[in-house]
Amino acid sequence: MLAPMAPHFATELWSKFQSCPNRLGTPIMWDKSVLEQTWPELDDDYPLDIIVK
């Protein structure tokens, strides 16, 4: 979510994440750049309570 606002910084961070030995997350395409990743999908059924005071 950082890539659209700070693409150069996000690319540097992604290059370091790609070299980590314990990578989690199957929907992540590790062989692609951060700018080619898909956006997270919204779960409409997630139980989230918003309280505004």
C-alpha cells in the first residue's frame, strides 16, 4: 500500500523482503516487483465494529 505514494522507497523495501529466508504469504508473487503485486481484497463479512465518539 506504500508503493503508489513512495514507489522508490517501496521498491527498496521489497528488494530486502525478497531476500528473507522465511517468507510467508502464498498470494504474494515473490518473483515480481512490488509495483506488480495485486491489491489486498476486502472481506465484506469481516466482523469489524467502528465506534465514533
